Amino acid sequence: MAGRRFAALVEGDVVRPLRGIVELGAATPSKVLASPPADDEAIPLTDVELLPVIPRPGKVLCVGLNYREHVAEGTFEVPEYPVLFTKFAECLVGAGAPVRLPPESSAPDYEAELAVVIGSSIRRVQPDRALEAVAGYTAANDVTMRDFQYRSHQWLQGKAWSDSTPLGPFLVTPDEVGDPHRLDIRLELNGTEMQSANTSMLIFDIPTLLATISEFIQLEPGDVVLTGTPSGVGFRCDPPVLLADGDRVVVEIERVGRLENPVLAEAGAQ
């Protein structure tokens, strides 16, 4: 709705604005979301523009090489410690918004991922308590500029382009998701299935990831953790299948949601 910004409770095909809450993030820990202050007003979901689930996270931490088949399709070895990198709030786009392909890259690729949203502050959390800090789950597409990713041993320059990482469509609370390690995850490119796996195949499960990250940095409400992508990325296909202007990409995760985005080449891209 033009000129009006609000967080909302989704009920079927309508949304109900949350009183006094403009967006989800640091000010909306799990205790707020446990009983969301929803208005009686019901707005058709088709009438709203979806922002990234967390529009301005304090931290976006990502995990690479976290499915064995994805490791095998590349040139890496199975890691003994999680491979971590970061993104920024400026990287994120909402469901339905275009993924923007920069003119500087000739190898943009897709990556379906389950994302974890933190709901309470944790530092040096023990794995058996880690899931207590989760506010909910959502879907992500870790779009990667492969030619920039492999320019050095650090991946930041391939992973952190503006307007490149869809996050959404909704935040789904843990009680609705159930076991996050038993979820089918898939990606379609222009209607063709490119990735299909289950989160039971994660090398490092979510408690291990949160314990590892919180060992060196405090995680706060609204922080986002992307848990890694399964095999089937376009760069490893023969021949490679890379994103192009006009494509449509869908990430679908069981009990979490369907995240669909068009692809748009920025001016000057070939």
C-alpha cells in the first residue's frame, strides 16, 4: 500500500497490521512475536508489497559448503568447521522484487537456502539450547556472482551485491515449522527444477551453527543466518546455467513458504 509501511500477521489471503510495529527486527524479539499485537483491519495480501522479512538486520551471516553433494559438485573438501561469510542489509530484497544482475558480472548464479531469524540475544550458546533463540524461519536465495566469488580466497565480493538476495516471503514461527532439519527444499528456474534436497542433509545443523557463530559474536534479535545451499547450482552444470534478464526463480521450502522473484539486468549488463 503506497506510503504506508507496517509489519503484519498473515492469515490466509489477508494481512493484519501489527500495532506500533513498522518492521520486524531488533525491536521485535520472540516474546513480541509470541502474541503479535494485530489490528482488526484485514488487508488483501495482493494489495501489499512485501519487503525482506527483516528489512534491516544487524547481521546477515551465511554458511557455505553445508551439503555434501554441493561440496562434491565443486572443487572443495568437506569442511570440519563451518565456512562463514557475511552479507549486508542492502543485499536483501523481498518476495516479488527483482534480483538485480550487475553489469560487472558474467556469472550470476542461484542458491536456495533455509534462513534462520534470531529472536533473543545469545552469546556462547550451547547447542542443546540454541533453538530456543530462534524467532522463526524463512526462505532465501543466495544469488552469487561466481566470477567475483573466486577472485580471491574470501567470498565477500561474490556474495554481497546490492539487491541480490531475496528473503521471504514470511517469517514462520518454530511451532508452525516443527523440526527444521526435516524440510524439503527446492529451486525452480523458469519452471525447471534445478535443486532438490532436504535439510536433514545439512553437514552442520542449526544448533551447531548458532553455537559456532555465537562463540565469537553475540547474536541479537533480527539477525539472520543463511544455512547453506544443496547441490544443483547453475555454475556447476554442464554447460553452466546462469541467471539472465527476464528469468524467474522460485525457492520453495516445506512448511516455510514459496519465494518467487524476477531477474532484472541492470543498465549496461550484457
